[in-house]
Amino acid sequence: PLVDLTLFRQAGFAVAGVTLTLAGVALFSGTLLIPLFYQQVRGQSALAAGVALIWQGVGSLLSRSLVGRVTDRFGARWVVTAGAVLTAAATIPFALAGPGTPDWQLASWLVLRGAGLGGIVMPAMTASYVGLAEQQVASASIIARTLQQVGGAFGAALAAVVLEWTASGSGLAAGFHTAFWTTAALTTAVAVVAVFLPGSRR
């Protein structure tokens, strides 16, 4: 075997793996939908949609240093939970937005969404190593990253299917609204699972 699958016998690692998979779903589904929303609903160019996404990156960068310190002190459990709740809450406005929604409002929600995402992935990755022996860390790292990528592929595919299926029957705007609600619901699932992550442990 390329990796040590017996790691899943440890509850902390198993929960972290589920959390990272769902985090990948939430991250990549939103990353697919948001630029398409700017282009197809708001009529902006691909370049303008890409520039708009910068605000999400800004939010992620702003939260990184704080997230690291808080995770070191209190553990990943509540950091990831709070990050997922913030990400879900900041995704909901896109399920309600339309062509006339001011750009500054969407930019503000993107900053908050980025800040929330910054509080999910790295703390959950850190939690996957809690309680492991030194020789297990390499396999844990490979598995954790793989689960995140698998979740991301599933999330992008699911968002595309929901968007296409709803838009074909109810129109493009309704398709995006349903897809964003789906993404928000899946992000909320991250918060539910994250409650079972390991707490603070020196």
C-alpha cells in the first residue's frame, strides 16, 4: 500500500479526513460558481470576474495569522467550526444576489467568505496529525491532501450538475441561486463535523 490506511482507526484522524473532504467540496464548488455568476448573471468579462475573486483571497490572507495563533492555543475544533459557519453565511448572499446587486456588497461578502475559508483547511489539516506517531505523519499528510482534492472534484461536479439541472428548468438566475444554497448547506455540514475534531492539545 502507498499509505497507511490503519490511520482511520484513530477517531481524530478519521474526523479530520471527513472534515477535509467536505471542506474541499465547499471550497471548489464556490470557486467554480462565483466567477461563472459574475460572467453569466452579471454580464462581466472573465478578467473582471477574476479580479472580483481577489477579495476572497484578501480575506483568506487576513485571517491566516490570527487562525494560526488561535488554533495553537485552543485547538482546531472551534476554529474550523467558526470558519465553516462564516463561510456558509457569506455564501448565502450570493444565493440572493442578482444583476443589480452592488459590487461593493459582493466584494464585502467575498472578503468574509475568504476569511472563513482561511479558518477551515489549515486547522483541519493540523488536527489530522494530533496524536499520531512521528512515522505516521507522512502517510497522514498524503491522505489528508488526497481527501481534500477528492472532495474538491466532487464539489465542482456537484455544483455544475445542480446549476445545469436547475437552470434548464427555471432559468439561469434560479440555477445559480439553487447551486449557491447547495454550497452553503454543504459548508454548514463542515461545521457540524468539525465539532468532533480534537480540541486543544500541546
